[in-house]
Amino acid sequence: MQSSTRVNEEPTAYEIDRILKLRSEKSIPLPDHLTTRGRLIHGPTPPGGSIPSARESDLTSEEVQELIDLIVHGRHTRTPVVMPERLRARSWNSVEEVILKLESALGWEGAGWKVGAASQEVRKAENVPSPSPGRLFKRSIFKSPAVVPSEFFVNYRLCEFEFAYELGLPFPAREKEYSEADLRAGIECLMPVIEIGDSVFEDWYSLSGYFGGMYDNAGGAAFVTGRRHVDWKDIDLPNSNIDVYVNGSFIKSGKGVEAMGHPVTSLTWMVNWARERGRDVNAGELVSTGTCTAHTFVQPGDLVSADFTDLGLVEAMFI
């Protein structure tokens, strides 16, 4: 995944023309079927409206395996799954255990990590106590402008607009915590990205009642990368603006501060989470640092565009 050249990727003629068109039509009112959350197809439960499960005890090792088997079956067959009530444990320990074992059970090659629920707004909407780790998989990474097929999704296409880093140095598991300075020194490049969430479990905002979305790889399903930027350190990322469009209609804006105050802070959290659990983070891997724009739900046929200002355009067409 690493590049042999350390230069910023330049915008294409398509990207330049497309950004100019989007910006020129930004003030056109939203059509009735779109909101600041995109399409209202997340299910009947409103953001923040989940009902907490009565179970708070950890899953047993047998229950962990049973839950992993359910998720794997749903993913491999693209079939919605209902989690049995007896498995609905609001246990963060169990969430982490399932996430760490799910990659091997799925049989998909990892390409890096993603931070879920990095922002306070998302944690409030999803009723979760902490940011959540998830894996990125090579099979479902696309380069913008991307055409993203349905085979990667079961119930949702939940777009989140983020900053991601490609690492140029390895960060092996060790006792000592990595600092933000360590991570800055190990970054190969910065990329604007669209992280696309899904879950085998239905009714998105109800899932937080039993951490359903978090068990399912923190929702991570697909990933679209924009241009690589080697010279990024002088960019004011907390104040860097992102404008989100669906089918050319402006939806909302966000800023990098939503990723734990600074995307590098979120990156450092993710690498140290892996370190503490004996997982290496390797050179060439990607780490996406969490949504800066909350949630945007879309469906097949939609074109999603994100204008990251000086960092360029990221687009995904869903089919």
C-alpha cells in the first residue's frame, strides 16, 4: 500500500470541474427526501433512542463464538441477522473480544484500522461509552471516484467523512505508550476518505441498546480514499472543513475537530488501543480517525461527494 514516491497527488481535471460545480450549486435547497442525515432509512429508532439491554455481564467464550458465527454468516450471505436476547450484553469487554477475533473468522485480509464513534455527537446518538476500534479490509477499499457495489452491504450504506493516515513506520505492540509525536513521525501521508458503515443487525439506532453495531466491526464495511497528501503537517486539521453532498445536493458540513479534537489524537488512540492488546500496527496500514460529519445514510443509485476544501474531493457511487 505504500507509495515509492513522496509527493502530493494532484487533482484530476474531473475533480477540479466537479468541485466547482458542487460549490456553485451549494445554496440550492435540499429536496424533500433528503435531510442532514441523508435518507431517513436508518429504521424506526431515532438517534439516541435505543433502550439499554438488561444484561451487562460479559459474554462467555462460547457466547462470543456464537455471536461471531452469527455475524460471519450475515456478512458472507448478505443476510440480516437477529441477535438473540440472551446474547445482548452491554459489555465493552465483550465488544473488544469479538472485534479482535472477527477478522480471522471472516477470512478477509486486513488493511488497517478505523475509529468508530470518535465524536461526542456520534457517541450520544449511538448511546455508546467510548470510541470503538474496527478493521479495514483490503477487499473493500476503493479509490475515488469509486463505484461501490452492493456486495459489501447487508442493511445500510452509512457514509462518514473522515481523515485517514497511511503509516510509513511500524508501531509494534509494546509496554510503553506511543505519543502523538511518535505517530506524527511515523505518518507517510494524509488522505480524505469516506468510511462506509453497515450492520448485519437491523434498525441502526436501536443497536446501541446491546452494542450490536460495535460487535459487528464497529460498523465498518467499505472505504473510499481520496488523494494522498505528504505535505500535510502545516494544515489546520481541526478547522479543516468538509462539505457533504448527496446527488449534488448539499447536506451539511463538518470539521476535523470532531475526531477527538485532532485526527492525530484519534490516530494515537487507535494505535495505543491495538498496542495494549498485543496487536501490531504495520507500516503501510491505513488508520481512519473517525467521522467529522456524523451520519449520512444513502441507498443504491446515490452519488455521495465530499469536498475536503484544499485536500480535494472524495466520491462514491453506490450501485
